[in-house]
Amino acid sequence: MEEKFTVTEIRNYIKSQDSLGDVMYNLSAENIHKANEVEIDEKSVEKCKHYDCAQGRHWCTTTLNPERKCKGVCENYEE
């Protein structure tokens, strides 16, 4: 039996992946469910003042993060 997902569930899955290649490679019902199990928290990466969406979804501008890769809502989170 085929499982059906809402547009919002698919969107959440796509946002959880690093690239379009990862979206296609990791596509499974289990991974879609995992991407939608995120606890609702008022903090989000998009609200962090160190998050730079112009440089890519995973870019962090704080000097406290030498890797420059966003780790999600982390100890350096500031609104």
C-alpha cells in the first residue's frame, strides 16, 4: 500500500536535506517521517542573527564557529 504525504510534510523533508542530490538519495517514507518529528520550538535557525541565508542554508557568520557551517539551534544562538 502506498503511503501519502502532505505538501507540508514533503517541504519539511526537502528543507532537512543539504542538497537536491541528498533529497533524491535519501528519499524514503521513514526519512520523511523523521523530518516531520521535529519538536516545535520557538527558536529556529532562520531567527538566529548569525544565520546568513544569502550564503546558503547552512552558513553561520559567528566568529565562534570556525567551520562556518550552521549547526542548527546551537549554544551561539542569538535573535
